Amino acid sequence: MPVCLTPGLCGLARCIRRKRLVRNIQQQFKYTEPIICTNTTCGNRKAWSLVREESVFVDWQRIKVQEDPGEVPGGSLPRTIDVIVRHAQVSATHVHIQTYKL
């Protein structure tokens, strides 16, 4: 099992030019490749292959939570925050849409 600096979100890539491995590539809500090969004579910035068996990725979802419009003072907008859920919380999250009559 790979060692991740950020639990659950790291990748291992192989430089296609020099076959050099780059570990602990931090993932930020999308697949992220290394910036440059660690081999000082290579300079590769684009040709990478993901080593899946040594990478760790988890299910995640961004959800928006909004204040109940019925509890907001007149003339104000309901506040909204983004929340990131991971692992089992993703399947435990349910969409709740509530409409209000004006």
C-alpha cells in the first residue's frame, strides 16, 4: 500500500521518457500529473503514465448547503457553503430539494 502525505489522495506516475517514478503526487479534485520529471537531465513535463496499483484515489463529491430561505431576513440572500465529502459519506449524502411558494 502506498504512503500518502494526504490520506486517500495521492498518485504515482512514471516518466515515459526516462521510466523514472514520481511518488506522492498530491491530487486536488482532479487527476494531477507531476510538474516535471525528477531526473535532472530529462525535463519531461507532459509524457506520464499513471501507475494505478500504487496510487490511491477515493470517491468524493462537492455539495452545496444553503440556508433555509424562510429564515432569512427580508431583502437578504440565503448563504451557501461548499462542503467536500469523501469515502462512505458520498453514498450517505442525499439530494434534498425544497421549493417555497412566494
